[in-house]
Amino acid sequence: MDTTSEPLKEGDRGPYGTLAVLFVPSLAALLTRAEELKGSPLTEEQAVRIRDASQAVVTRADAAAATIAQRGHAKVDPLRPWETWRARRGNGGESA
């Protein structure tokens, strides 16, 4: 790889195929567990901090899609964690 090029990012293409970011464990599972431990809905700041501290791998998009499908729950978009988390919960994400 040419060291002067831009860093790889999700959706890039090359001899490796198309790339995707995959959170391990899933961002949805991490946010769910955090709410269980807290005992109340997360705030936007908390959701973003959890995303920022989470581990992720870059893999082929097809492999990531297969893993996400196997998980059996909706993906939380890492670029919009608060909005997609609120929509996934279905309650507007209001904090207690």
C-alpha cells in the first residue's frame, strides 16, 4: 500500500473489495447493556462516548453484512449513533 495515500475508510474499494466497519460486540449490544446497567435511557453524550470507546474491525463489506444479519438485530449507525439508537428503541430517546 502506498504510504502517501489517504487512510482507508468504510466504502473504499480496491484489490481487497469494499470495506466496512464492524463493531465487536455490536454497538447495539453495547448500548443496550449500558442502559441496563444505568437503569435508565442513555443520553446522547453517553451513546457517543460508548461508540468512541468501542472496539471495531475493518473487514470486507460482504463479511460484515453476513455478521450483522446473523446477529438478528438492527445495526446502530456509528456515524449517527444517537439518532439510530433512539429510532431502534422506538421511544424518541428521551432521557429520564
